[in-house]
Amino acid sequence: MKITNRKFREEKLLQAEARYQAIVNAIPDMVFCISRDGEYLDFKGEYTTKEIVGKKLWEILPANVALLKQEAIAKTLVTNTLQVCEYQLSTPWGVRDYQARLVKSGENEVLAIVRDITEPKKTEIALQSLAQKFSKAFRCSPDPITISTLKEGRYIEVNESFVQLSGYQPSEVLGRTAFELNMWVNPSDRTKLLQKLQAQGAIRNQEIKFRKKSGEIIIVQVAAEVIELDGIPCLLAVSHDITEHKQTEELLRLSAQRDRLLTETLMRIRQSLNINEILQTTVNEVREFLQADRVFIALNDSCDLFKMIAESVNPQYPSVLNWKKKDETLLQELRTKLLTDRVRVVEDITQTTVSPQLAALYQQFQTKASLAVPIMLGKELFGALIANSCAKPRCWQQIEIDLLQQISEQLAIAIQQAQLYQELEQLNNNLERQVEERTAQLQQKMQELQEINRVKNVFLHAVSHDLRTTVMGNLMVLKNLLKSGGLGTGDRGQGRQGGTRGPLWGLGGEGRQGRQGGQESNLSSLPPLTPLTPPTPPTSPSPHLPTSPIPIPRSIIERMIQGNDRQLRMIDSLLEIHSTEVEGIILNQEIIQFHTFIKEVIKSVEPMLRQNQSKLKTSVAEDLPLVTADSVKLHQFFVDLFTYILQTNPPGLDLLLTAKVEADMILCTVQFHGIHMSKLECDRLFELYVHEPQARFSTGIGLKMYLSRQLIKAHGGEIGVNSNHKCGVSFWFTLPLAIK
């Protein structure tokens, strides 16, 4: 029995030892068994037993740590209580923090559990630093910060900014709720705030109205989150006072609305002359802007009355439109106040001293506050723009006063504009009557002018027809006379000496004078006539007629032929100009190769150039682009141009014809060194006018140049002439290229 019990106890002891050994092994900390004198008796940890067991504290630990541990061991053995000591050791991983917990394990030994507390220590230091920072931020924040219980809203902590903003001292706030202090303007705001917290977990930029201790209402922007303090859910709220910002926003909104209203009023004044429509729209929009109960415009009537001409009023208050009262004292008081004050501001009727009549008027229309500005036309009082508050007294803001003043100025402009319009309408009526009379006179003159033009056309056709017939008859007679040889013998030689040149190109006559003043003769185009025979002398000669033929010099007949030829060409030019101005130039356009066309032109003017002893050089590239033109009329244009050049300059000219492409046009130039032309002559060359008698070319040639310009313009080009002493004379014109 004794052995059995002993065996049983030994087994139990082994089991307990194994259990405790398992517990010790499971502990992550290092475990030491140390004697009273500081000798390591046993060890469990990272090092081997040989490195620790049997050694003293001073052999392993620094002196200060060994001393600290020795004191802790002695205190543990004496007091038989748990001792805790902390120290630092330098390790391969840097300085580490350790905590040793010592308990008595025998009469002269202790059990020490050593734990590395470096990371927890850092965390604790960080938490302490964070708490310190939070405390400083809480105290120094310019925005009010409060901590209150989530359930009841009792203030636990408030900062100095909250005290300054609310006006409450901490002793008045701590332990109480915002409801008890009557700080919530809208009590439902807290319920909405809690619901939002529950749904979102946090609140950002929530605008809430609060009441300060003084009773002033402020608007704050709140940010809040739920935190726990000692296991109690609390609300951390940061508020930012945005009252001034909101007021500024409201002023900006009102200012923008005021500017819009002024702009629209000004636009209506400019676009509409209906003064009643302008006034009614104005009072409607001013009342909406001011949120007033009544806005109206009163007219200072000439019959000693204030006539109400436009009103916008809340339906629950009486209208002033039908108010008429001929009370000279009351009306004079109103006029005086408007003219004296210019801006009549009454925030509370009961606090203003007025006459009994005016007080009765306020009472009649339930007016509690009033704002009035006069409408002045120069120095004369035309009326007033008035706003009323009927529900309660009202503090009128400066922006509202400014609005009414500016609106009154615009209304004065509108009224003056309407008055001017009435005067203008009267003037327009008179002007319309005058215009009708003048129109009737002009129509009569137009009819007379049409009749004159008709007569002119008939006259032009009749006279030109008769003149043309006469001139052509004279030419035929003179030509036959020239061919018949019925000239005096003594004059034939003289005619030859005068410089006559065969068939005549208009460059004959008498020396240079014939070249400068003559026209090209088309005698060859006239039908041939039979030679004229001297008329048979009558049986009874008349005493007034010569009875024998009179010899006529050849030069005189040639000069007569040239003169008739010029007249015929002038008549043709006049008819062509008239036809051009009435019907326009009709072009039969076709695509032509300019280089080939110029060759044909040169062939046709070669006889003229030879007779004038002149030479023509060309510089026209064969690859010039095609042009669109009437080849017949353009050919005649070149002939007329060379005729003008040769007839207005001495013989022996050297001419240069060039053509090139410039800006989608062909620029053609004829250059020569001839008689210099003044700027006036260059400017007037292509105009339609009668040349002076002393001019070096005739009116007929000028008409041809006028027709030349009309032809070039009809093609879509331009023409001109330049002249200077160095470069000579240069005629130029342009023609558009053919469209591809």
C-alpha cells in the first residue's frame, strides 16, 4: 500500500512536471531561475544552457542592469510579491527594451520571465505623442471642437474656440446638452445628423444653424465622427463658422440679381416704347427681388394728386391703385419728404414720427415698413418708386436701397424716352406728309425725265442716221472726185508734197499734223462709185453760179475725206456707247490661246506699224494659260489701242508687248518711249468726256478708249496707263484665266 501510494504520487508529480514544462515551453518569453546571490540556476530561451547556467548577473548583463536585477531579486525574496523592472540592452539588432517579471520560486531563488517590449514601447510612445498632439490641436484649433455623448448629447469637453464663438464658458456647458442651452435653431437638425451618421459613419460639411448665448443666429459647417471614450460612444464634432461667408454669398447673389434686373430694365427701355408695360414689369420684378409685400409707382399728377400707375401686391393686402385723395396737406408732406430725403427709409412705422394723415394712410394699407425713392426728371419730381412691408417691420439693406435708386433713374430715362417718342412721332407724321408731297413731285419729274430721254433717243437716232447718210454720201462723192482726176494741175504736185500716202491709213494729211490729228480711213470699205463728170452747163447760166469748172487741189479733197471719215467714226462710236449703256456689252466668249491670238493681232496691225515707221516686239510665252474672251471684240480692242498710240505719238516708235500670269489673271502690257502724259491725262484717258480743242487727239479717239475700258471690264479685267520720263508710257490691262 505504501509503495502504491508513493508510485501514484510520483506519477502525479511527473504529470504535473510535464504539464508545467509544457506551459514553460509554450511561453514565448525567456525564463530564468536565479539564486539570491545572482547566479543563473536554469534557463529557457534563445541561448544554450551552457552560455547562461552557472554564471552571474554581472558576467552577462551590464553593471547597471545587473544591479537593477539584483535589487529586484532581493525585494522579491523579502516581500514575496511580483516585481517588475524594465531596462535596455544593446543587441546585434540595435537597442532593445526588455521587461523582467520576478516571482519567488524557492527559499533562495526566483523565477524571472523576460519579455522583449521594444515594439509595444514604441507603440505606447507613439500613442502618447498622438494624445499630446490631439490635445494641442484640440486646444489650439481656430475652429470650435466639442466632444459629447452620442446618446444624450451632453458635452464632455469643449475647446477655447467654442467658448469664443458660442459665448458660453466651459462651466456653463460641460455636463449639459445643446437642447438645454437652446442652441439648436431647428431641433430636428440633430436627429437628421444622427441618422446621417448611422448611414454614412461620418459627416462632412453639414450646414447647421446655431444660436449663440447672445441670441444671434449663426451658420456653421459641421464635420463629425463617432469615437469611444472609456467604452462610451461619443461624438467628436468640428464646426466652422461660415456666417460671414454665407452673408457674402447672399450679397453676391442679390448683387447679381440686382444687376440682372437693372440690365433687363434697361433692355426693355431700349427695346420698348410702351411706358405702361415697362412700369408694370418693373414693379413685378422689384417685388420679387425684395420679397416685399407691395411695390408701386406713384405719379405726381398736375391736378394736385398722386396717381398710382403701376403696382405689384400680395393678394392678402389691399391695393393702392384706386387710391385718390385730394388732401393738399398730405400730398405736400409726401412731396417734401421725397424731395428732402431723396431716399425715404422707414424700418418700423411705429417708431417714426409722421402726421396723423400719413399715419392713417399707413394704417389703411397695413404698412409696417416702407422704402421710397423719387423719380426725378431733371429737377422736377415726376413720381416715386415705393416698396412696402405689410407683415412686419423690416430692416432695409443697402443693396436694396441702391437697387431702387438705380431703378428710379432708369424709369426716369424711360419716361423721358416715351415723351421724346411722342414728339418724334408727331415730327414723323409731319415728315411723312412732306415726303409724300416730295415723292409726288419726284414722280412728276421722273415722268418728265423719261419723256426727255425718249425724245433724246429719238433725236440721237434721227440725227445720227441723217448725219451718217450725209457723211457717207460726201465720202463717196469725194472718192470719185479723187479717182476721176478732176483736179487742177497746179495742185497735184502740192498734194504730193503735203505728205499724202496712197490709200491713207489716217496718218496722211499735211506732215506730222496729219499723223497726230487724223483718223484711220476706211475708204476701201466704201462701195466704189462711178467717176463724176462735170455737170452739163445749163442753157441759161445762172448769174449766181460759175459757168466753168473750178479746179480743186488734191490736198483739199484728201483733207475733206479725212474729216468726213472722222465724223463717221465719231457717229459710230456715239451709237455704240449709247447701245452699250442701254443694253450692255454682249460677249460671245470662247476659250482662246493667248499666244496664238497675239500673233493674229500683230498681223492685222503690221500695215499700220509700217506706215508709221514703228516696230513691235513681243514677249509672250507659248505656254500661257488659256483665257476666256470674245475674240472679235478683243481683236478690235487691240486695233483701237495701237491706233491711239500711233496717232498720238511721233513716227518711229519702238513698242514692246508683254504678257504674264499674275494672281489668276493675265497681265498684258504695251510699253514705248513716246510723248509723256500728265497724271490728269492718265486719269481721264478712259473717261467719257469731250476733249479740249488743243488736245493732241480728237474726241473720237477718246470715245474709243472709253469703249475699250468698258470692254475690258465686261471681260472681268482692269485697264490703265502709267507714264514717267524714265520708263516711258505703259498701257496695261488684265484678263481672267479660263476656268478649268
